[in-house]
Amino acid sequence: MNALSNPLLEVDRLAVEFRTRGGTVRALENVSLALAEGETVGLVGESGSGKSVLSFAAMGIQDAAARITAGAIRFAGQDLLAKKGAAMKALRGREMAMIFQNPRVALNPIRQVGRQIEDVLARHTDLLPAARRARAIECLAEVRIPDPERRYAAYPFELSGGMCQRVMIAIALACKPRLLIADEPTTGLDVTTQAAIMRLVRELSAERRMATLLITHDLGMAREYCDRIAVMHAGHIVEVGPTEALFAAPRHPYTERLIAATPVGAASLAELAAIDGNLPDLRRADLPACRFAERCPRRGAECERPLALAPAGASSATHLIACHRPLTAAATEARHAAFA
Amino acid sequence: MIQAILKRLLGAVPAIIGVVIVTFVLTRALPGDPAAYFAGPAGSTEAIEEIRVKLGLDRSLPEQFVSYVGDLVRGDWGNSLTTGQPVLAEIADRLPASLELTLVGLLLAVVVAIPLGVLAATRPGSWIDHLCRGITTAGVSLPTFFTGLLLAYVFYFLLGWAPSPLGRLDPYATAPDFVTGFYLIDSLIAGDLETFASAAKQLILPAITLALFVLAPLARMTRASMLGVLSADFIRTARASGLRPTTVLFTYAFRNALLPVLTTLGMVFSFLLGSNVLVEKVFAWPGIGSFAIEALVASDYAPVQGFVLAMALLYVLLNLLIDVAYGLVDPRARLEA
Amino acid sequence: MSATPSAATTATPVAATQSGAVALWWRNLCYVFGENPLSAIAAGLFVFFILLAALGPWLVPYDPLASHVGDPLSPPSAAHWFGTDALGRDILSRVVIATRLDLGIAVAAVALSFVVGGLMGAFAGYFGGWFDRISTRVSDTIMAFPLFVLAMGIVAAMGNTVANIVLATAIINLPFYLRVARAEVRVRRDAGFVEAARLAGNGELRVLFHHLIPNILPPMMVQISLNMGWAILNAAGLSFIGLGVRPPEAEWGIMVAEGAQYIVSGEWWIALFPGLVLMLAVFCFNLLGDSLRDLIDPRRRT
């Protein structure tokens, strides 16, 4: 499916449903994505497109109402979905870790931040209390928190949002995981802090050859920090490709609209294009094969047919799209050249 | 920490001032003319006037207030007309009985309500969740005086498991030597297990009656706050870190969920001290509640006012303790203090 | 962006037409009743109690105050469904007749604290300043007492009458209404629609009475229904200890008190029936309060 020969994380044709009072929400369908060691992949899309559902499923912390109805998730060759609760929990926080948005509320408000790091260490390592404390302080230093001995005893409310995010990164990286999932890590932070946090994530990922899945709706950020980008729309991955190729010549109409709707691609605000329509209601029984079809200007009769990710062209084995009527590489390249 | 506690103590001062003003207003609002009341139906105009001067009723209200506060501080809370004893001494004498009952009732309620609320929150939609909902709705609907009677009927009259619902000890037992005033503790100090058993038997029904009433708000709050905390972002972080479910549940969720429960405890104490009066009447419990009711029936007002004041001061004190406990659990409150 | 649509938010937006609003309300009502059949039972009980209170005198088989309509202390029988008390009065008749008094006290007290507390709270929330400080202080001072104890003190001081029971119950409930009204007005004080009304040249009082107060009524109604049961309990508790209602008047609390001494000798029916009916009434109002809250404010469903 994916071009990676030996992926660290491999999501294979995953389907996730939520059973709710209002009907079954088909939140993910036929989603495939792979991450290699040391690679940073961006997962972009509108709110509600299923980015977090995918990452929660990978971590095994999905909502109680969620059901994985098809597909597989493999981590370093192990089948995660087959793992029992305890084995999965032993993996979480040690091999794979996650950081979240709004760091100030994502930390326990009434526990010293150092203790929160220690909790993870106590869970996953055999360190004795004194060594744990030393390691927790070391973790704080690693995320460039000044005066870590003193910060150890701080509570989240005493720290700024950026500091809290650093603490969360310290918690996530305390056991030196091989995979980091960063779910909108800069949402809720101010702009200057955002850059500092992203640089920190990039540095630490590079130092440790850690695979990083960056979930964001900020295309500019994805472009700056990711090696590859996967675009999600309404529970489908519609396009995956190397960052530069994807930005230079988006092939899926949705990706193209998404880039056009982002300040990075447009020369002025006036050129920012809105995307028509909303995400389709995922509870509908008659969801079309292509969930973008109803918003798509290029819709045609063939769009009713079943659809899967496939190489965008003979020359690009790493650039995949799910579209019957893709844009031609030449056309989009020409348009984007105009902005550059 | 000490400083924070001192600040909280200072924070209670306005409440105490408010309470004293209200009780003062209540004493001056006695039906009719207090002087005429104290002079009795046969009192002549001169006698009434004399009492008026003696009571200080001829002076201005601020002056009266100052002397009222002075009396309170000196421990002169007036005399009970029926027993002839100073009100403060009577109250001090009976307070341990009321406190013992209230605290045991609260303890019972907490021991049942908190696990119930936690279990209900961790298993939404399960039978225990429905049980919790049922208990919380039914519990607040129970008139304490009625449940008390019902329990007495079932466990004393029908089953004979409980002793007759009269007082703190059965008639053949003697009260243990006074140390704390709590018979359960004092009898243990004296090493008198027989008295302990007798006191416990007398205590159990009234304590259950009280517990049944305050169980509901406690369980309801525990469940709601636990549900809220369990869906909080930091619980997701803890789960994503692979922490053990017990760590997530207790160290992360429960300690945070406890904060709103502690706040509710203030309201619970209000209920508890109020229903305490009713339960004392049902079980002929010799506490300050029965004392106040006896005085009310005899139109003896000084003990009633003393009782209201004592209860209010006790309540202020309990709220203060809750505040301190809150500060111990929540570092943010420590800072604000 | 958790993709779990919560049940409360999945209702599709309804156009702000009258029929749309009614349809939404109706659907919510069906949802609340369907979700919790107890709500339907509570609504039925509510109607039952209202009928009892309204039609009581025409329903009762005996004069509730007449003694020796049956043998004293006779257990429930075909002639006296709930038995008779020590004076041979018919307990069923007394329980039915008491409905009006018990509900009347509670309704009067709640109405009083709703109007006074609501207005005080609305003014305090809207204008702030010294009135806000004073009313907050008053409500804090009331809350510094165990409420039932304060009610006892008030009735003892003001005089042992039914009117004073109403007054005392109203006073101890005042802070709840004051707080809700104050908070609800405060959050709306600077809202767009209020600002618009002000810019349209409405005076402050007009804005408060025509634009803000109607908007805070739903949460106030919830407070009322949550409060009713407690008000009934309080009033019955006060008469149980001998305050307010005097014998031989029929009232649930006092009837339980009259039956209390017979419980230990096995004559259970004297206290049981008034106690049960009292419990049922309080239960009905509490359930109704919960349902109403679910209906008006689905977010606070617990």
C-alpha cells in the first residue's frame, strides 16, 4: 500500500465508527498511513475530518463509543489492535507518546509538574525514587526549561502556556519513545511561542531519530516542519505526498482548495479562497464514495465509483491520491508558480 | 500554609459579624414587648418599666448591640427560664451529643456516597449508575423525621434489632467519664466495651437517618464531578502516557473530583445541622436540638437564640475547616488565600 | 476536534421561527420523557397533587377535624382507608385536606423568594456598586447559618404563625434566587442584544425589565422547581417540631409528629400515611425539577 519498506507505524485500511444516539458516525474509512523512523509526517485537514480520531486510535485511547470495524494498526511490526489492554498501556508513554493542544488544561492542575513526569517514569522504568526525581529534572532541562530544579515543584497554573507545553513534551519524551504524535501542539499558544515549541519538537525528533506525526490544520506549519503530508477530508485520506511535491502540484481538488484557502499559498488576503460547503454529515447512510464529491467543482459521473488511494502518476510512487478526476500536475504547477 | 490558614480565619470574621447581627435582630424582634413578656401577665406598668431598664431596652439600638456583644463575649448568653441554668453552660453540656451524632452521620454518608458516586461515574449506564441516580433523587426527598420514625418502627418495633429510640444510652448503662463528651470515644478511653456497645446501638439508627438524607447530595456531586474530570484533557494525557488505571482514577481523577465535593460539603453541613434537630426530636437525643425544641415549646427564647447562635458559629467553623482542607488539596486555592 | 458528537449538540439547528422553536421544545420534551420515564410519572403525580389541593374538600369522605368519626387508633379498614388517629379522626381525610396547606406554604414561600430574590439579584447584577455589595453581603450572611436552624430562629422570634413559616422559608431560600439572578444578569449585561436595546434609546430600567429579566426566567424556573421540594420539606419540618401550624389543623408534618409517639407501640398508620404522602410530594417536585433542568438546560444534565 505505502511506499515505505519498513515503517515504524503502519495504519492499514482502518475504519472507525461511533455509535451515537443520532446514528452511526463513520468517522474513518479505509484510512492508510505509514511513518518511518526519523520521519515527520503532517496530517492536515479541517476540524472534524478525523485527524484526532486517527491518532487516538493509534494510541489506543479512543472514546468508549468508538469501534474499530476494519483494518489494522501495526507498530514496529506488532499488531496493536490484537494487544490486550495491559500490553497496550505498557507501550503507551514508553514506545509511543502523544502531546495535545491547550497544554494548560492538558496537565493535571493540582499535581507538581515534576511529579507528573515521575508518574510516567514510575510506570515505565525501574528507577528508584531518588533517581526518578533526578531524571524528571533532567527531562525538564531537555525541553529547555530554565531552572528545572525549581520548576520541578511548580503547578501548571504557575507556568505559561509555552512552559506547560514544554512540560507536556517532557512527559511524552521521558521514556524516549520512538514515535511522537503531536495533536495540534501549538493551538492555544501565542505566535512566538508556537515557533519555539515547533523548533523544540523538530530538534528533539532529529536528535532521537523519533518518528513524528504532526496533526494540524495549519498548512504553513505542516509545510515548514514535515517531510511528508497526508490530507484528510471527512474521514478519508485524500492525498499523501512529499511536502514539496504536494504543495507544488496538489492533485486532489480538495488539497488544491485547502492550499488556496491558506495564507501560505495566496499572495494577499483577497486571494484566499473559501472552500464551498461543509463536511458531509458522517451519519448519513448514503455517503458518496468520494466524500468530497458534493463540494467538488470537478465532480463527474465517475465520482460515484468506489475509490482508493493510488499513485498519482507513473513517475511518483510516493505521491498518492484518492480521486477519479485529479488535477493535472502541469496545471497546478503553473498556477502555483504564479504565486511564488 | 500557616499564613494561608490565618488569612482564612480572618475571612470568617465578616460571617461571624453577620451572624451576631442577625441573632441580635432576632432577639429584639421577639413577639410583643420583651419586657412585658419577662414581667409576666401580672406585671404592672412600673414592673415592666423596671425590667425594660434592667434589660437595657431603654437605650439606643447601637448601645444595646454593644452590650449584647459584650455579654456574648463574656459568655453571658442569658438564662433558660425552664431550667434556670445559664444557656451557654446548657449548650456546652449538650453539644457533644449533637456533634457525635452529626459526625457519625456524616462519616456514614461519606463512606457510602463517595464510592457510590465514583463507581457510578466510571460505569455510566450500568446498574450501579442507575442505583446512584435513584438514591440521589429519592434521598433528597426523604423527610428526615419520617425516615427516622420508619427506621425506629422497623428495627425497634418489628424486628427488635435496635434498642428503644430514647437517648444516647440504654437506661441501665451509665455514661462514661467525661473526656471528649463523645460516648463512643470516652467509653473506649475508659476501656468499657459494654458502654461502648450500648452507645453504638443507640447511635446507629439516628446516624443512619441523618446519613440517608445527606448521602444524596454527596453522591450526586461525586458522580457529576468525577464524570466531568474523567472527560478532562489531563486525564487523556495521563491515559496517553500509559499510566495504570488505578493511578489515573485515584491520583489524577479522584483528587481533582474531590474539590467540588469539598465545596458541596458546606451545603451538606447546613442540611446536616438542620436535620439534626429533627432527628434529635425523633430519637429523644439529648443534644442541643432537643434543648432548643423544648425551649421553643415553652416559649423560652434565650435558649433558642443561644442555640441559633451556637449552630451558626459551629457552621462557620466547619466551613473554615472545609476551606483549609480545600487549600490542602488545591494549590491554586493556597495561592489565592 | 474530537469527532464524538455528543448527544446534546447533535440536534440540527432549527430556524428561529415560532413553529421551529415549538417543534424543538416538543422534541426535547419527548426526549426527556422518553429518556427518563420517571419524568412522566412525576408530571402525573404533579397533576394529582394539584387536583388534591384544589378539590380536597369535595373529595374527602369525612370531616378532617371531626373526632370520633371512627374508633380511636383503628388500623386501616374499608371505612377508613388510612385508619384513624388517637382522637378517632379519619387520617385519609386529614392527609387529603393537608395538601392545600402544605403546598400553599411552599408555593407562597417560593414565590416570595423568587420575586424578592430575583429582583434583588437582577438589580445587583445589572447595576453593581453598593447595592450589589449589600445584597451579596445579606445573602452571604443568610448562608452563614444552617438554613433550617435560621428558619427556626426566625419563626421563634417573629411569632409562631403560618405566615411566619412562609416568611422564614422565603428568607432561607432567598440567597439561591439572588445568586442565580445576579449571575445570569451579569453574563448577559454586556451581550450584543442588550447593547443594541440600549443604543436604541431604551432606559436602563427598561432594558433590565424588558430585555434581561425575560431572558433569565428559564434558569430561574429551574431554580424554582428544584427549590419547591425543599421548601415543602422545610415547612413540614418546622411544623413537625411544633412551629407554625397548630393542632388540630391538618398538616403533614404535624400529623407525623402526632403519630410519632404511637410508632413505638406499633400504631404505624398514623405517621406513615402523612409521611408517605409528604415524601411523594417532595419526590414529585424534585423529579420535575430535574426534568425541567434537562429540558431548559441540557448541558447540565447529570
